[in-house]
Amino acid sequence: MPTHDQEKDEKGNSALIIAGPTACGKSAMAIDVAEHFNGTVINADSQQVYKELRVLSARPSIEDEKRVPHRLFGMMTGSEICSAGHWVDLAVTEIKSTLDQGRLPILVGGTGMYLKSLTEGLSPIPEIPAHVRKQASSRHQELGTEAFHDEVNHLDPVSGARLPVGDTQRLLRAWEVSIFTGRAFSSWQDEPRILPLPDVRFATIAITPPRDELYAAIDARFLRMVDEGALDEIKALEALGFRADLPLMKALGVPQLLDYVAGDVPLEDAITQAQKLSRNYAKRQLTWVRNQIEDAYRLDAQYSKRFSGEIFSFIHEFLLTPEA
């Protein structure tokens, strides 16, 4: 049996990314890979960070989480906002810990900003204290969406022109950075990026199924979500009284099922609308994966175990290839 140090040497400083649109089979692939390569699955999905949304965010089941180690799933409450910078800080800690254990870090998710920030770096923005983030949220509530956007536009005209009124998360970020640093958020973004893990090399598997195949999977999965407790999850979420502008409350399916629970629309209409929005989101994700991710191993189909052999071969070759 290999020793702890031997296991660390085999993995080296290598990590795997599994990217792709919603419902393409990323989680299933990640678990299969983790079982085969002694890996740890690390979440890179902006909705699966929230503990309140196991069903509607399609988080791995409790049974799946028992099969292999999972990290950064359901670790935040819906009252919080998980920026790309905050996620990167958490992911870096988990990647280093996983490598130290001699395991393979497997980052899985469809949030492009998270993955891009991890692999291409972040602007050197100072850490924003919690009290300033809270101040930003309070200011947004006090002013309302349009007046808050006007204030961001005054602080940072470039961000104000670029960000729509409804993009609460990025507007809050622009406000808090500009206020805390005394310098426009957009000017920080022009600075050279800093790689958070310069000594770690990444290989990416991009899952890009045909649209008709993907859309059918999305529609079927949403129906399963409703059967498996999505409505109970929505009722529990409603009871928490979270603000409607929080990222959690805008997650796919949440506003539509909240409308049904409130008695505003029939369940069939809520499901149809949620399925449509999910397909639109997947279309944007597919475009991002195809245009933004280079040098990836591409699987142009929904993942299933019949593809595991070729996937494992690609990963073996990656792990055995000496670093340049």
C-alpha cells in the first residue's frame, strides 16, 4: 500500500476541473472520477454553496456525499452573498488541504466566473471587511434598486454603465470596494491579475451535449425535483423571509415555485416557466464553456458511465505527464 508521501507525489500539484451546463452529468462524473482516483469533490457552483437549496440546486445527495469527500456544498446561508473572490479563497484552502492528503482535487460546477477567477487570477483588491459588506447591503435596502444603482454610478461611472439595475450582487461588490478603498472598483479590475495557486496545474473536462439532449434532461430533472421535495424546500425558504434580491432567491426555479406557493400561478405554469429559464441558462453556459475554456478534453454528450474509460484515460495521462 502506498504511503501518504507516495500518494502526494503521484498527485503532485495537479487538480481537475469538470465544467459544463446544468444537468449535463457533472456531479455523476465527479463522483466516478473521485472513486477511481482517490479524489475530493469541490463545489464550483454558485447556488450549491447554499444549505437551503439541496433539491433545487441539484446538490449531491446525502448518499453521494458519503461515497467520496465533498467540500463547499451547502456551507453558506441564503442571507449571504458568495462573491467569486470569496469562493476562490475557500477553494484555495480546500485544494491545498486535498493535495496535502494525497488526494486529487476535483472542482465541479458551471459558474464560469468562479472557474475563471481560480485559473486566470483575480484583481488585487484588498479584502473587504464584513462590516463594510453589511453596510453595502443596508444601503441597498435603504435606497432601493434604482437609487442604489445611481449611487454606484456616482462612485464608479464605468461599473455603473456596465452593470444593469437588477445585478444586485455585482452592484454591491462595486459599492463596497469603492467605498472601502476610496478607489473605483473598475480601476482595480484593470490591474494585473494575481494567480491564487501559481504552483498548481489544472486539467479541464468540458461537457457539452447537443442542445436537444441537454434540454430534455433539464425538463425531466425539474419534474424529478418537484417529485423529490422542491415544494417543501420552497415553503421552508419562504418562511425564512430572505430578501427577494439575494442570489439564493433568484436561483432557477425559486421565484417560479414561490409564485405557485403564493397562489399566483398554477403549478403547471410555474414548472413550465422554470424549465424554460433553465434551458435559457444552460444555453448561455454552453456558449461560455465553448468560447472561454481552451485546451479542455471535450465530451460532446451527456455523461454516463459508458464514457468513464476514456475520461479515466485522459486523467491518467494528465497525472503522469511531467510538469513543463
